[in-house]
Amino acid sequence: MINLVKAKYALRDKSAAINKMAEEYEQELLEPELRPEYIKKLEKLKKQKAFKVKDIDEYFEKLKKG
């Protein structure tokens, strides 16, 4: 496998081929593209006005009670 990568990208040695494989792995598996619907949701959240909460536990208790 390493020799195939080395030949495909005209790399100088097996170490460079291993590095190339690691780069490809990182791009493909560790940083997948975001789904369009998720990006839309993020954009919508960015537009919302933020507000301060002194005590997060108290805030959620009030939300539960209605």
C-alpha cells in the first residue's frame, strides 16, 4: 500500500508516503464536510441575540417549571 501511494504521488521515500496517507486520513475522516442543513442551523443560531445568565442551574429550573 505504501509503495502505491509513493508511486502515485511521486514521493521520494516511504516516510513521505506514510505522511501523505496520514494527511488524507485526517482530511477524510477527522474533518468531514458539514451537512448543508447543519450549516443553515448554525447560521440561524449566530443571528440570535445572546443573553446573560447568572446561575445556569437556576435558569434551567425555571424553564422546567414553566
